[in-house]
Amino acid sequence: MNARVSYSFQRLPYGACPARSRGNPKISLWLSVDPLAGVNPDKTPYNYTSNNPVVRIDPTGMVDNPIYGTDGTFLGTDDKGLQGEMIVMNKEDFKQGMSHEEAMKLNKGIDGFLNPDIANQALEHYSKLPDRPDFDGMLTLEEANKWYREGNGQPLYVDASKIDISPISTMDIKKGESLYINFESPINFNIQVGLVYGTIKITRIDDKGSVLLGAPNGYLDNYGFEFQQGRTFRNFLTWIGKNIAGKGQPFNIYTYGYSKLKRPPRFNYEFPIGPKD
């Protein structure tokens, strides 16, 4: 795609700048460094649109995150989520939840799309991302049920760091160990997590309590209401959930980033030593 075609895309007026950069368009100078400069240390802290204002815009002031294929297909996210400028790469290079640094090395920019029509198609999809229930990286039961009815089976992407996996603690999982935890069970009951995700695979990856949720490819769960043989209590809850959700299409849920195990609570006991005066 040449520069002449790129100019056809919607751009901000001259002098418009991202919210985080606090620029002064009258004197064409930045008044402060980019608060997110540490995310991309390879770029100047005063950069705008990764130093590519001809073919890019930055209406939100966020870093690059949503990832599209060169054919315009929305592929998913890196480990930073949906709130950022689009990244374009070859589909075979993409891995859900990949590091932001790796994604940026593979980024082809908007010129990476195969043709202008595909680019405009991707830009239209990108413009609607803030309307998605997973834009903030979180997913409530109400949002999941609505997406089940209206999302046409398209996947959602959630921030693992925003999923509270209590009551599971650092005492329950060793480094390198994986466990399947049913958050609907009385032992590990967590109403917010259990009602949306049910059972989650948790893999501890370090001594600090960082854990990977779901599979290495980012797959966490399928939000549907299929019954499973021999799981009477689970099927009963599934039946209730299906009646609440209504008619719809199952969809996959993927994660990015990592969750954190909490340390178990400490109990302080005081033993009396002899009689008190």
C-alpha cells in the first residue's frame, strides 16, 4: 500500500494529540513526556503514533495491542489487551497473549494490509472495539449472557490479572504444577468466577505466585451450556444458567497476562504465660 492510499484513512486534525501526551498544538511542542514511555523504551518519550503520523492515529493515548492479520482478520491480543492501536502481522506469527515486545517486532503497520479495502474493513472493526464487553479486560455474568445472545459466537478476551482466583492461595499450587479448580464447588466457591468460567486450569509459573489461566495458547473456556455425563450438580447449575441466558451461540474466552495467587491469611495466637496481675 502506498502513501497516497494511506492518506484516504480517517485522521485526526493537525495538532490533535493523544490524551496521555499533553501536547501544545500552538507551539508544536510536547509539554511532558509520555507517561507510558516505559512500555516502549526503544522510542522517544515524546513520540506520537510510534513516529508514524502519516498512516496512524492515536485517539486513546494507549499503546499498540489489538492484533489483525494482513487479510484484515481480527486475530486477538498481545499481553496488554484490547485498549491500544492496532498491530498488523502475518497470521502464522500470531499467538494469543504473546508479549507486547514480540508483537511490536512483528508489526507491519497499516501498510501491512493486503489492499485498501481490507484496511478499511479492519479499521471499521477496530473502531467498534470500545463497544465490546471485554474492552476493559473483565467479563461479568450479565455481559457473558448478553454476548451469548448477541455475539454470534465470536470470542472474547479477558485480562487474567483481573480474575480473582480466591480462595486458591500459594499454599495450594506448587511452582510448575497445574490444577483444575472448580469455582462452583463448595470447597473453592467463588461466585463471580464460578458463574462465568466454572472450572479453570491454573498453572503456577514462579515463586512469586504468578499463574497462567487456561491453556498455553490463551484458551480459557467455552461459554456454553452443554451437559456432561455423571456431573449431576454441575448439570443442574448449567440448566439454570441456560434458562437465564436464553437462546444464543456458545463462544470461546481467551486470556492475556497472568493472574496472581494470594498468600494464605496469617493467624496470630497468643498463649498466656502464667497469671496476669
